[in-house]
Amino acid sequence: MTFTSISKYNYPMKNDNTISIIGRIREAANSIIVDELSKRGHKGLAPSHGDILATLIMKGEMTKTEIAEEIRRERSTVTTLIGKLEKLGYIYSKSNEVDGRSKIVCLTDKGLAMKNDIFEISNQIYNIQYQGMSEEEILIFRKGLMKVRDNFLGGK
């Protein structure tokens, strides 16, 4: 670890590019996801839409609040993403008979038809990210990465 000074007061600053590396990995993975979705006829979708679609495929219909909790996003963000997915015809909302204040989010036939594409793209990303790594290296990497995540999120 090297130290650099960023001011005339000469306070040492740790210089590490781990966060930059994580950001570049995310950019590269998102680019692959968007390209693969587009190749498969799903234009206009972002990786964050895939989180919602995959959750609905795996768990079935849910409220916006349940989706937000499941994918660890703010409810307002989920509301915006759901709005776009509705416009694109992948999901629809219906009345919640248990709680009239909320709506239930459901997949359309078009959304259900994405199941194989989502799983294939997920597998492709998984294979790329762990290429050349042993099971032990993967476990150690994930453990360290989760510690970094927890450090930033403070247990959220």
C-alpha cells in the first residue's frame, strides 16, 4: 500500500484502486448483460430490470415492497424500474386483495418467456467471473468481498 499527499498540509492518503476495480468489473458485466439481452430480442432492458424479472421468475408474484426487500433496492427505485417493465410488456400489476393499499406485481407471458434467457446469461456471467479460479479461491474472494460490502453498508 502506498501513500500519497493530496494537499499542501501533507496528510497521507492510502492509495488503493480496489473500488475502481470493482466498478470496472460491474461496467464490464453490465455491458455483457445488456448485449446478450439485446441479441435475444430484449432491447431497452438494464441489468437492474433483470433483478426484478429473475426474482419474479423464482418467487412468483410479489408486492413492490417485497421486491425491494428481496433485491435490496429502495422502493422508489423499484417503482421506477417496474414502470419501465410494465411499459415494455414484461410485467403487470393487479389489486392486492389482502391489502388494498398495495399492488401485486406479476409476470406477463413475455416476462415468463425470459426465464431461459435470464438463466443462460447468468450462467455466462458466472463462468466469466470465476474463470481460472479454484473453488477455494472463489470462497475466499467472496468472503472478502462480502466483508467489504458489509463495511460500506454497515449491516444493512
